[in-house]
Amino acid sequence: MQNMKTDELALDFLRVAEAAAIESARTMGQGDRKHSDHVAVEAMREVMDTVPMRGRIVIGEGERDEAPMLYIGEEIGGKEYSDEVRESFPEIDIAVDPLEGTNLCALGANNAIAVLAAAERGGLLNAPDIYMDKIVVGPSCKGSVDIEAPVEENLKAIAKSLSRDVDDLTVIVLDRPRHKKLVDEVRGAGARIRLIGDGDLSAGISAAVAGTNIHALMGIGGAPEGVLTAAAMKCLNGEIQARLIYDPERLSVDASKVPPMEEVMERLKSMGIDDPDKVYNTNDLAPGRRIIFAATGVTDGSLLKGVRFFGEGKRTNSVVMTTDTRNIRFVDTVHVEGGPDAVIRF
Ligand code: VTB
């Protein structure tokens, strides 16, 4: 861990996120979400293998038998080096979402991103791939919300922390039948809502950055995305509170569409989760002291622009953040492909 050079690795992970974003952005609007995801995974894996580290995937594309690449437990990185040299590389845990918002990319809709987070061993919770109820707020509201409190109370607390009224707030919620009650409650309290088709991770990040006009994310999305959100919150000084959702009734879907509750409970137990109702805070989800988070826009979004292609290259827009060196870098990269006469625009 001593030899984990966070700033240098951050730039390596920037290249990884950029590569995944570029490849998936090429497929934008083609209506094939699986293909978009596949090219992002391939590109991410290829570049990640060049990073000088002894990496291990803790959140990825699934279990080994269902995902050929970036599966949970896969050893990654340092492939170009001899075993002897590799031994000197830092041991790192990695959470990836090569294309967060596969549907968004397939449709050419806003806010698809390529994302990864890394930390020293044990620094990111090995969360089960099930649903998770979340509330995410920015630095000014840290400590003022409680996922177990009524929605209206949380909205009042957020408004107070931001010195405004509840009806000045914008809350992001995934547009799903399971959120009918939540949406009614937010509307009842008078706040504005932005219902999104997908992508509660990029929504959570936006909630933690002032000036995006998004003040909170609420509702049920994926648990893996929750861990990645927590990694971003550690860097941005924001807060996430979350609870695993294992009861199909909370999901408003036909019980046959989700694994039976007993099966899920068994899985949680086997992963060492004894209390399935535990409220997780930012540190529980991302306990690492040296966290690196990198995201690149695939399609245009509230925080990041999508990939732009032009004759002589392409341009990407990313955010790369670290906790220990406390840098938030917004990076605008021109990937030059043209010859020596290529024109670079400001
Ligand atoms: C969630 C959310 C993600 O997919 O995992 C969602 O966290 C899946 O929810 O950001 P449904 O099963 O209800 O579609 C995303 O929106 C995109 O990966």
C-alpha cells in the first residue's frame, strides 16, 4: 500500500475510462445496449492491463461463470511486466462500470458514462449485485439527511442546508414503477423532480457538485453503483446512505422476475452480510483511505460532455479524483489521430 502512487495511478485510470468511453460512444444510438457494453468492457480491460499494479476486480461485470472479462475476482494489471517487477506493484481493489447507462448509450440519451474506482485492498465493499435504496447529497447537506426519515423531512433538511425553500430543490429519481410512492412524496413536499431513464451513479455525482442544479438523488438502483457513488462521495465530500433491497415487494415487479427472497438472503449470508437491513454510510461502502475515481462522459450529461469525434481525432471530457492527494481534475483530452498538421482547437 505504501507504494500506491495515487496521482500517477489516477492518470492511468483516466486513460482506462477514456478508452471505454470512446469505444462505447462509437456505438451511440445504434440501439444495441449489449454491444455498447461489450466494446466498453473490452477497451477498459485492455488498457487496465497496462497499468502498473496488481489489481483485483471487486465490482465488475458479474461472477466468473457469467462474465468473460472484468469478472469479480479477476486479477488485472501489470501484464507487460515480468513477475519480478510486478511483485513491486501496489495491490489494488477495483470497481468498474465500463458503461453506466447501457440503454442511454444505445438510445443516444444523456448521461451515459464510463466509470471506475480503485482503492487499497479492502477499500471498496464487495457489494452483492442486487438493488439498493439510496439517498445522495452534496457537501453542504452532509450529516443532515437520514434514509430512515420521511422524505419530506429530508427535503426540508436539504433545503435548510442550502439556504433555500423545498420548492427550489431538484431531486433525481429513476423513472420506475417502484418509485411511485417516493415520487408522490417528493411532489407532495413541493420539490421539483427530474425522472431519469437510467444512470443513478452519474446523477449521484451531480448531486454532490454545486452548480449542476441537482440537489439530491433518491430511490432504488443497483448496489454496485452505490459503491461507486460512495467512492465518488469520498472524493467530493458528499454523502450517501443506503440499504440493500432484498424484498421483491419493494421493487413493484412480478416476483418471478427477481430471485426468490430466500435465495437472496442465502447469498447475502455467504458474502458475510448478517444484517440485510443495515444502513450503509459512505465509509461503509467505500472504507478506503486512498481512493481514486475516474469517469468519462459517453453521451452529453449534466457534469461531463460526451465523446466528440472529428476527422483528426476525438475529444473526451472526464473527472478524475483522489482522496489522499485531494485533487478533483476535470480533464478535457484531445486524442490526436491526424498527421503532423492536425489542427487542435481550444
Ligand atoms: C440501476 C441503476 C443504474 O440501471 O442499476 C438500474 O443503479 C437498473 O434498474 O444506474 P432496473 O433493473 O430497474 O432497470 C441503471 O440505471 C443503469 O445501469
